Amino acid sequence: MLKEARSAFDKQNFIEAEAKYRQVMKELPELPDVVGELANVYRTQNKVSDYLTTNTLFIKRLVNHKRYNEAWNVVKMTSRFNKEVAEQQRKIILREQVQ
């Protein structure tokens, strides 16, 4: 299914890509990268609100896997679109990283 989602994205079939990524997210919630790939679907379509929401979920999943460096890189991308959301994401990371 993930391969199909990526193929749909490559073909710019964003509706199919979104549906397939969402299905993979439900079936394999332990894979944080799928959420990041879905965020890219939204970013490519300039769906900023969906992109920001999905990026925040991506950060939460990265933090759950203790992948802090990658989470910080996502915050950098987010800050290009919305400083307030990026600040919320920083707090999510710091809350977990400090523990």
C-alpha cells in the first residue's frame, strides 16, 4: 500500500495518494514517516492548513520514536509557513526531550 501511495504521489494523483497514505497510517501507526509523506502531499498542493496539522502529527510520532533531530528539522520547515505552529511544535519536542 505504501508503494502505491508513493507511486500515486509521483504521478501527481494527489487524491489517490492522500487516501492511500491515510490507509497506511491507520494500518501501521508505528511508521512516522508515512505521516511526513502525507504532509508532503498537502504541501505540494499548497494546502497549508492540512500541511501544518499533519506536520504536527508527524512531529508527535517522531518524538514518540525518540527521533528528535528529525523532529527539529520538521519544525524548521513548518516555521517557513507559520511561526506560531512551529512554536507549538517546539514545545511538543521539548516536553518529551527533556524527560
